[in-house]
Amino acid sequence: MAQRLVLVVNCGSSSIKFALRREGSSAALLSGLAEQLESPKAILHWHTTDGKQSQALSPGGHADAMASLLPLIDEYADQPLSAVGHRVVHGGEHFTGAALINPEVIAAIEANAPLAPLHNPANLIGIRAAQAVLPQIPHVAIFDTAFHQSMPPYAYRYALPDELYAVHGVRRYGFHGTSHQYVTQQAALLRGWPATQGAWLSAHLGNGCSNCAVLDGSSLDTSMGLTPLEGLVMGTRSGDVDPNLHAHLGRTLGWDLPRIERLLNRESGLLGLSGLSNDMRELEQARKDGHDGAKLAIEVFCYRLARSLAGLAVALPRLDGLIFTGGIGENSALTRALTLKHLGILGLQVDPDANSNLPRGEAGNIEAAGSTTILVIPTDEERQIAEESLHLLDASN
């Protein structure tokens, strides 16, 4: 019997990222992006072994994008879909794993929308659009937060009055769970261990960034919190700031909450520090060219990253290895080197040649002789979503 097929959908407010995955395969049969949706410029891009192609979408909504995707699925799928797996950012405390989507699950996703107002409503748009064109296929929700539900209370509680947690759900949830779960499993397999063995620090670094401490397949602590703003310096997000910054900016500059939220989420991070860009590739080139803002942004990014990793190490009984992943983690040798300069206290020493010469898109070791293991592992959240969707279906039968 042929290995099953899963369509993976990651929907944003104006985009749909998708991938057609075969069970157990490391490569997508079909992948792509529908972007600028709900506008006259809406377009669908897709990639297969035949190359890259695009087509305009008219009138260009999410439903139109899903309808245009169906012929492509029919063309590249050699059997019917077994499931549609949806990335959902925030599951709150409702979900500790994948969930078969039904009215109760949709209601729970809606209930968690205040915790992820930019993400959960968009995820629901994608769910409804996909259900409309694929009504007979099981739809599964995979939550970014679910992997972190194994954190102990002392790691996820804020030092706030209990009512805020008990009544309003104010606690640390964490994100990027699918990525942290995937790369720590791959790290264990690379060591010849079972997938859920090992004590790992995982650094997912992209436009959004988070660290995670994982012991034997369970998240013990992570850098993001109630929202994806907490923690590390990111592309345009500030990460941790003094909690009283809101009051300070309100009193001294007269800023209201929406203005401050825009500052912290869209105008800060690498972009704010450098005054130039949120793209690490551009900043590295500018640093070479002597741009002081780019140099400072990279240094702050790497120091704060190292400080977070060192702090998360206390959650683990030992350290079997550190994993870099995500667009920056996988591709920026400079970021890895500058971060590791601060982490000698954890027994981490980089091999400069291995770090600089690691082939793009490949997993590999970059530690020096005698160092604790340091790995670069390309993440594959779509594969993880597909596999979790099928595991849920098997468990439900």
C-alpha cells in the first residue's frame, strides 16, 4: 500500500502556505504560497520537481486560493488525501496535542484568539476555506503551543495574582513547538538514540525566534511566553523589555497602547536596533561594509540569544547538545559563531571550519574536539504537522 498523503496548510491573514507531503518522506511532492490574498495582486506560487510556477488569482480570496490549489493536488497526488493538517498558533491550555477539527475545536481556537489576535483568526480562515473545498477529508489542528504544555508550573507561571491565571489564562505558553519537537527528535536520531531521548537546547531563529529546553521529548521551558513577543530579539520584535516600558512611554511621550504595541512588534528587534533591516543577510553585509547599526544589532541579537540559552540550561539535568535551526540558525555561520563565543561556560566550543563550511540545507555537527555536541538541523514543520496528523488519525481508529 502506498504511503499516505497529507496536505499541510499554514494560513495567514493575506497568505496560505501549503505543502503536499507523503508519509515518511523528507521532501514535499508539491509546495507553495498564495500571497497578497484579498487584493487584486493575489497570486499563487508553487514548486515541484518540475520547477517553479505561478498564476494570478481572481478575485483573490482565501477560498479562491484553495479552489485553485485543488487541480494541483489532483495532478501531483497519486492517491486520495488522508488528511489536511492545519498549523494553529495558539491552543492555550485546551490542547496538549493534535486535535481532529470539529465545532468544539473551532470554538476553542476562537476562544484563544485574544491570546494570538494576529494568528488564530487567520488560521481559522484557512481551516474554513479548506473545509469548504475538501469537506470529506479529516482536518487536523496542530498547535504551536501544544508541545510546551509539558512545562511545569514554576516555568509557565508569571509572578502575578492567581486570578489572572485561573480566570484569564495569563501564563507562559511558548511557540514554535512543532519546530522544537522536530529538530530535537532529529538530533536524537543522529546520535543513534530513540527519537524522544536526550537533553537538548534548541534555538529556532528566523524572523521570529525562540529557545527551548527539551528533555526526553518533553518541553521543560521556553523563551516565548503569553505571546510571541516575549524572549529573544527578533526581526522586528523587541523580545524582553522592562515591563514598565509601556507606562514610561505613555507618561513621557503620550503614546497609547496600539502605538506601543506597534513599536514592540513591528518597529523593534533587528530592524529597530540597526535602523536598516530585519533581514540578517542584509545586516551581515552591512556589518562588513562598516555599518555601526548593523554591527550593534547582530551583537545584541547574539548576546541575548546566548544569555537565554544559558538560562534555559538550568531546566535540564545535563546537556547532550545545542541545536540551531530556522532561517538564521541554519544559514548564518556568523550568528552561530558569535553566540557560541558567550557559551563556553556550558562546554560549547565551535569548530570554525565546520561552522563556516556546513553545506546549506544539510544537518551537521559544528563543535570543536572535546566540546559538547553542537548541531545545525534544518527544521521541517510541514513534515512534523503531516506526521502528527496521521498519528492522530491512527489513534482515533
